[in-house]
Amino acid sequence: MKIKDLMLRDITSVMPDCKLVDLIKILSRHKITGVPVVNKNQEMVGFISQHDLIKAILPNYLEIIDSCSIFSEFIQLSKKLKECAQHKVEEFMNKKVITIDDEDNEVRAAELLIRNKIQRLPVVKQNKLVGIVTLTDICRILLETEDSSS
């Protein structure tokens, strides 16, 4: 099955000049963990996730999470987030984005998602963002396909 037949087409994305405070509101409102970053031509220029943001603002936060000082690190993260609230997404986004072409298949998408340990895989057509696919989307299609063949 081609990715274009199973991808989510109604996607949320942001521009590189989106402020972090607005990004957090968007992620929260849509209950998602990350979004593609596109230019005015809808071309992929990056991807920003909660993990990218935390890692950029407080690089050792994820390493310290198991330590006894989690409370003080959490306070530090909160403080730094407030300091960076007006900064632009382009300062924190991942510019090396893993994407998939809309003509590829679900096996390739599953491989990219699993191998790269990512949650959301942007779908592109001629370098323009046209959708998003997740492992959940692929599992849903596999179950539907199995149900129809039984």
C-alpha cells in the first residue's frame, strides 16, 4: 500500500519564525509531540519535538532525570523555558529530517519509524509536505488488511 493512501493529510505544521510559546500551545491544543517546520512554499525545513526542545534548552536534563536532583532540574527547565519563550523555532528545530515519499510503502515507513526511533514521519511529494504517517497508522492498516482477508 502506498503511503499516500494511509497518511494523515490534515497536518499541523509551523513556520521557522514561530515563537516557542506559540509552539507549546499548538502541541498542547493538538495533543501531539512534534510538528514539521515548513517555509512559505510548504517545503520541509525542519522538525521540532518536545524532546528536541528540552534537549536544546537543558542538554543534561534527560540524563539527570533518574537522579535525586530531579526537582531542582525541573525548576531549572521551567526557568529556561520562560527565558526562551519568545525565541524562534528555527533556533531549536532539527534540520536533518527523516521523511518518506508519498509513493513509498508502509514497510519502508515502518522501517524508518522503528529504526530511527521517531514518532511522526513527514510525508513529502517533490520536497513539499503533504502528510504525516505514524506507526499507529501503519498498524491500523495492517489490522484492517488482515480483517478483510479473513
